[in-house]
Amino acid sequence: MAENATCCVCSEGLTEQEMLSQLDELIEEYVDKPGGLIPALQIAQGRFGYLSEGVLKKISAAFDKPYSEVAGVVSFYSFFSTVPRGKYVVRACLGTACYVRGGKEVLSALKKQLGIDVGETTEDRLFSLDVGRCFGACGLAPVIMVNDDVHQRVKPSKVGELLKAYASAEKGGTQ
Amino acid sequence: MYKLTINGKAIESPDGATILEAARRVGIRIPTLCFLEKREPVGACRVCLVEVAGARTLMAACSTPAANGMDIKTNSPRVRAARRQVVELLLSEHDGNCQICDRNQDCELQELASELGIREIAYEGEKAKARIDDSTPALVRDNSKCIKCRRCVTVCSQVQGVGALHPQGRGFDTVIGPAFTLDLDGVACVQCGQCAAVCPVGAISEKSHVEAVWKALEDPTKTVVVQTAPAIRAALGECFGCEPGTRVTGKMTSALRTLGFNGVFDTNFTADLTIMEEGTELLTRLKKALVDGEKVPLPMFTSCSPGWINFAEYYYPEFLPNLSTCKSPQQMFGAVAKTYYAQKIGVKPEDMIVVSIMPCTAKKFECQREEMNDSGVRDVDYVLTTRELGRMIKEAGIDFMSLEDGKMDAPLGLGSGAADIFANTGGVMEAALRTAYEIVTGRTLPMENLHVKPVAGLEGIKEASVVITGTVPAWSFLEGVEVKLAVVHGLANVRRLLESIKLGEKSYHFVEVMTCPGGCIGGGGQPRLTDDSVRVKRIAAIYAEDEGKALRKSHKNEAVQQLYKEFLGAPLGEKSHHLLHTKYKSKPAL
């Protein structure tokens, strides 16, 4: 797993041109490696926040793989996004353990709190909501992740508070 | 050699063979769906499960290597139950409206269900939502019929080197299709139809022109003429239960007449015409290069195969100047039929309908290219694949096998044996050599039975060279020249060849390119399923067709000579240039 791959706060609002010009350097070390495609996609998404069509086409050319195959990988993993994401990506786990311990209720609470559906981003571009399939923390179920932070034994009623902490940290940070 | 046991029978298997290959070698049949010969097995469908003594689970025969001492059962109760369950699960997701499916009675899944004696489906569940992609002129994809075997993915990426199709998404929602489930016209698909040719079910098929052709045939104001590509006569019989490689030229002709076409003609006529034009074009390019010292694009590539034209326009625009400017025989036919022939019989081009029977889906694309209107109207109106013609003959209630042999009409029905072999990989090259050699030296091509053996057969890239000696005065500049030739089929092979030319590793004067493996006999519109054993038989049938003719050289075709005399003038003349030649344009590879 590429380091800091899940971090999507590094840069925001880059133009397509800027993303493309940074891409070569980002993925250089993975191009000739077997199995290098997924880490390259992770790194690119980590830097740009999402994977634009232009970025994916350039990656497809760099790896000499059909665009359909790269798209197949991107659409297979719920982790990857082809649309700009919020600053914080909230992912509710619906793996088996989380599911039976109320993951679905947590997800409903998140939807309600954020006013968006799975795959969507809030208007202020602060939060995106996703579903995860097991983060490997089943003993702590139900689990949600906000970017790289893991929150354990989440209660639906506490979801609002949890999100508020991020929102106000944001306000504090920018003022 | 490994020693193993299958169904209690001791057998030997070559090193590296899979269980499936080992079983097939000794005549033991294991059913398959996703398997494609000579390709890396994907093991996606699980239909080929077998029991291996000592193994915890059943094994997929297509992807499990045979090993010494294996004790395999292909027909135990456990195997049968598992196979049945696998097929039931496939059926539970599959839109099984068999009676109204394009593949009814020609479907591998239907056949398998019947073979396994499935009478009920124990699983009731969601079915994939139908999403019809008819965005291209050639192909229609119906997602609800797809069983996700991925044969189309394998053939598109490995055989054709295009990679337009790949699984998108995950689990039940997986869609086999272009990137991000775009429609086919949103990606650089060359429309060769090899995906349709290998699809075991009705998920990918040609876009049908059958209804339009019925309508044209019923229209009393239209003169409807038909041309048949050479590859059809070696394959159409398969639609009526014949062995692959059965020649049905005469029956096909009679069937077309019975269907009501006003003229039954042969694309062979314009294949001969192509040789006259393309041969002259090649010799002209060689003269410019060798005598005038001009920089002309060499090698020259053949341009009969519309999938290859698409491939070059999308992926190798730098080679477009190397393509022969000749239209394909199909398009030459349309242009000649709606001008020369229409005038002869006193019909206006707009009152004539030209229908082609082609082994190809890309021909449906080709006929509606905007350049293909040189008669003033669309030169070729409709294209039927071999399969569609088979369906029309059945629908008309014609008892194909009991038809008498018919003869094609004059003048556009006359074709040489050289034109017949356009159907085979290596055939256009051979036909060109038969004519060019004779024009340049005044002597018959000095090869046994006129066949150019080094460029025949299923090898992906074939090379040959001919040293020209004893030239007639007009062509003396070619004296002693070694003309280097290559023949390539299957676009992944084409890619390899073009890359080696780009790198300067290879150089040729003339290259024959056919999109589909084996050439047109293995086209995307031919009866399914075409494997190498079928290809070999169809190829042999085509050579037999050629050998059975007295006329075996394109330049000896009297009807073509007459066309030049009465109408065209000379090869590469002004009228030829207008009607028989075309231009190409680079297309962004999307």
C-alpha cells in the first residue's frame, strides 16, 4: 500500500493541466513494476483527490494498458473516485461484522446528518460519503473512517458530534 | 509426458497441458463456456469442473495443469451436480427469453442447459437490467443476456489488441463493456465483431439489416441487387447443418434468386477489379521509388478490411499514407453497380438497392462511411452477415439443402479464382502476385498450382520475397529487384508488425492486412463458433473453389476488361480515381 495513499487533503482544486503535469513524476516508480497500476492510482487520487478522465487516460497510456482495463480497476474498488471529493471522505463500513452490529444504521445517520447519499459530496465540498467493505477492524465494529482516521463502535446518535469536530477544525484552520 | 487417469482410463498427457487439453486429446469431452483455444484460461464460468482424487474442491479443467498420477473424474455425480448448479446460477441471472433471442438454437448456454438436463432453476433472484447499446453501425450489445464469461474481453484485447471491452464494476453489478460502461461509439472500437463471433449467448450480435432488406425486396420501385463475398460460400452451409468447409456457392446463388433479388452478383468481380487497381498502384509506387527516386510511402498496405482501416485511423494514423487508396471490393461493387451497371440496365442510381452478403460486421460500418457515396447516392445500402442470410433463407421457408446449383448473373457475377482466395489470409497477396508477376515478366507466376505457400496458413505474421527476373521492357526497372512481402491477420499481430516497421527492424514493399484471424473466412459475421479447426476447413474450401475454376487470374477476367473498355478507361484513370479510390482520416483514439 502506498504511503499516505488515502490522504486526500494534499491539494485541492488543481486544474486538469496541473494534474497532468504532476502525474508523470508521481507514478514514475510504479510504471514498470508488476502490479504497479493500483498503487499508481492510489497515489494519483491521494494527490488530486480524485481521478479525472484525463489522468486515467494518461495512466492507461503510461502503463500501456487499455483504458477499459484501467476503468475496470477504478470501478471495481469503491475506494477510487472519478469525481472531485470533499475534503473529508467519510466511509461507513458495511462488512459482515459492521453490518450485523448496526453499520447500516450508522450509514443512515451519516446520510441524514450530511444530507447526501452514498457517492455524493456536500455542497461546501467538505464531506463525501462512501461505503467501505471491511477496514480490518472487525473487533471494533461498527467502524467508520474519515480520511485516515478510524472511529470505532460508532453510535448513530453520536455521528453528528463526530462530524462537527471535523467541520469546526476546518473553520478553526482557515480563520 | 505425464501419466494420469481420466474416468478410470490410463492416459498420457504432454507436459504443460491442462486437464481440459489432456481430456480432449483422448476424446473425453468436458463442457466449457469461457474457454477460448490458445488463450490464457480465465476460469470464469466454472462449467468445466472435474473431480480430482485428493483435491478438496472440484477443479476447473481449463485452468488446472494436468500432473503425474492425477486421478480425474469428469462425470461423477458430484461433478454433474456442481455443473448443473453452475449453469442454473448462470440461468438465474440471464435474460432467458430464448424463443425471441437472436441466438435461439445457436446458443452455447441453451445447449449446455439442455445437455445437462436442466428442467428447473432452483434459484430465483435479480436479473441484470437490460441496457441495449446500439450506438455503432455494426454491433448491438444487450447486457441482460451477458453471462460475464469474458471471451469478448480476451478476444478484443489479446487477439485484436484493441482492448475496448473489460469488466466494469463489481459483483452482481459487473458489466462487460467499454470503460465506465460507455457505449461502444464512445471508445476506439474497430467494429470487427470478433466479440460477437465468440459470444456464447445473445449478448453481442451484429446490427441486423434483415428487415430493411425484406422491405427493399418488396418494393416494386426498386431494383435490388446482391453481391456475395467469397468467404460466404465456404461457411453459409454451416447455418444448415453442413460440416465447416462445405462449399455451397451454387445453392447460395439459387437461394438469393429465390429470395427475390433482381441481380445475383459476386464481390469476386470487384475483387478482381481491386487487383487491377491495387496492383497498378503498387507498381506505380515502386516505379516512383526505384526509378524516379521519389519518396513514396512504402510498404503499401492492402485496404480491403474495414476493421483494419478503423484500426489504422485510430491507432496508427502515421501509416495512413501507406494504405492503398483502393476502396474495398464491397465498396467498389456498390460504386460500379450504381453507375456502370445501372446505366446498362437503364435504372437510376436512386432506384437501385445494393445489398452485400459479408462475413463481416465492420462492413456495416464501412458502407455508411460518408465518403462512400460516389455514385451520387449511398453506394452500398445494406450489409447482411452470413448468419443473417442464413436466417432470411430459413424465414423464407427455403429448403436450402435441396436447392439446385444456380449461376450468378452477368456481368458483375463473373469472378476469378484469384478473387475467391481474397477470403483467406494470404489470398489477396497471392492474387496480386498472380497478376503483377505476369504483367511485369509476361510469364505465369512460377509457383506450384499458382499458390504462394509461404503466405498461406494460420501463422500470425508471414513473410515472403520474390526476385523479379526476365522483365518485359516496360517494367525493366524491376529487373533483379527483390520484392519483400508480408501477410498479417489478427490486429494484435498487426500491431506487432507495425511496431517492428516503425523501429526499422522490418521493411517490406507490400503488406496484406486482414483484421480477423484466418482472414475473412474467420470474420465477425460468420457462423459461430469459429476455431482453428473450422478456419482450416474453410480455408481449404476456398482454395478448392479457386482450383476448380478455369479463370484463376484477375487480369484475365473478361467482364472486368470490358468494364475498363466501356466505362473506366484504365486502372488509376480519372474515373477509377473518382469511383474506386478513397481517402482516410486520423481519428482520435478517444
